[in-house]
Amino acid sequence: MDDCLLRWNYTGIKSHIRDDKCPPNFDGFKCWPPILINTSVSLPCPPDLLIIENDVTFNDSVATRYCNTNFTWDAAQYAECLSNFAELYSSGMPILNHLKAMYYIYWIGYTVSLVVLLTSLAIFIKFRSLWCLRNIIHCNLILCFACHSATWIAYSTIVYEIIMKHFLYESVKYCFIATILLKYFVTAGFFWMFVEGLYLLVSVRFSFQTHNINYSMCASIGWGIPMLLMIISCFIRKKIPHDSCWNEPSKADYIFLGPIVFILIGNLFILLVVLKVLIKQLKMTVFEEGQKMKKIAKGLFLLCPLLGTTYIFTLFPPQHPPWLKLTFSYSTTILTSTQVGIVIAVLFCFSHGEVLFCIKKSYSQFMEKWRPHQYNCYIELFDSLSEGIKESTC
């Protein structure tokens, strides 16, 4: 918002009233210039309004906004911008409905993920017998994904459910905080996946060297490097004008995207190495071929989400035909909102043998403490009933 005011040399809070104009205003997408009251202004459609179709040109389409006689702005009209996307799909549903559906999928996915992640994190913290380095790495990955989900929920609630719906656009100037936090936790999540991959590689290929790995080394990679990248990105983003939310496409994005692509390639290599070792070990066993294939498939099923290699498919979105592009968008939405929580928590907490053993043991101990008390209550109740029956029969 401040950049928008500076752009139009707006200095006084009352100067626009003297000139019979609405003040310059940033609505989260465009910086609207001061115009005379009871008039409207049109600006080119913002290219990042709908990131799902970022390769589409808007041609001559414009967004329009009206200045009221009381020096206030109406909500900007982006209908003409949105209409360009409706004809891209032959499914019969307008693109705006698709975007709403994906938005709600994100909401459900991130909310369920947050609940599941916090539950699994509480389980790991409660049972001290699970406090080994491998599980501590799992906990940091879970914590990172939980922070990511919580930040997304907070960001969408504040920006879309409050600011946009109630036209509080002046408050958008603080949304850069949520944007940079989202990017930080996304990047940190990939770096913790890389730590998972490195620890797995050392365990498989150099099993006698795992004692040389400590938490400080893991934390410096998982939390430290993303923090450094975030600081560098902040310095660059600060110099970009008219980008209050820090979400405009920029070369600064490569500060995060470059390491993420490197991590995905590295984890794919680690996955292939681990699978090679697994296949080699299975060849030395007496299992039938069908059982061996099941074990290999199970290994792939467990390792792909942990190492984040499933995200590789999101790097190459199809461009044609439209129905395939739409299907890819929905698949990416579901994958992004669920893998950051539900998949990781289920695979590495709720289906973890050690975790299930600890939960079962804790439940058994609880029942042993509770049952005697329950038994005594039943005995006392039975005795009182017996005495009442005896008195009534005498």
C-alpha cells in the first residue's frame, strides 16, 4: 500500500478530498490511481490473478473500479479477466467454480493435516522410548509441515475470508509476512526431506557411520539453510516496487525453487540407491518372486512420500488437452494439501510399529489402573444391592 501511495506522490490524507478524487489504493492485485469521484477507471488484468493459467495472455481484457461520491472505492471488478479462463475448459463448469473447489480442497486438506500432524507430534513427544535421532528427524519434518498448514490456514482466513470479503484492502500490506513464512516452511519441509534421505542413505550404505550424525547437523540443514535463503529473498523482494504481498513472479523465487529442484533430484538418486540395496538383499532371501515384488512396492510406497519424490510430477504440468490440465490441477491440489500432513503422519506415526507398541502398552497400563477401581465399584454396588435384598426378604 505504501508503494502505491508513493507511486502517485500521495502525501496528505485530505488532499484527495480537496481535489474531489478517490485516493490511490492497492486492493491486493492492482495499484489503482486517484480519479475523480463518480467516475471509473480500467486497468489491464493482473497476470498473476489466476496462477492456474499463468501462461494465458489477457489480450485487451481489463479490470474496472468505480470511485464513489464519498471518496471511497467500490470493489474492483475482475469479471472480464475471469471470463478469459472459462472457455479454456470443455467440462461445462466455469473456471471460477474450479478455483473455488480447489480452494475448499486446500482448506479441508490443510485443516485435517494440521490436526493429524499435531496428534502425531504429541505422540512422539509423550513416549521417551521413541526419542532416537531417526524419530527426532521425523518430528522436525512433522513440525515443519504443521507450521506450513497453520500458516496457510491463517493466511487464507485473514486475506480471503476477512480482508477480501469485507474490502479491507489497506490491511493487505502486511500479507508479505504470511507469504514469506509460507515459502520458508515449504522450503524447510523439502530440506527436512533431504535430511531424511541423507540419514536413510547413511543407514543403508554406511551403517557404521550413523553415530557421527547429530541433531545439530540436521537442524543446520533443515532449519538453517532455509532461514538463510529467506533472508536473502527478503532483501531482494524489498527492492521490488508495487508488490505488497511479495507474491509477484520474480527472479527472487529462484532462491527457493533452485534448492528445491536440487533436493528433489538428490532424493530421487537416494531412492534409487536404497531400492538397489533392497533388491540386492531380497535376492539373497528365499522369498517367492511375488513376495519380493510386494516388498519392493511397499518400500517405494513408504519412501516416495518421505523423500518428497512425488512432487517431481508437479514440475511438469501438461499444457494440452484442457481436461488433462484441469485433472492435473486437481491432483496437484490434493497432493499438496494432504502429503504435507496426512500421508506423512499416517505412514510414519500411526502405522509405525514402535509407535503402535508404545500406544498399546500405554493403553494396557491405563486399563490396569482403571479396572481395579471399576471392579471395586461393582463389588460395592453388588454388596449394597445384596444387603437390600436380604433386608426385604427378612
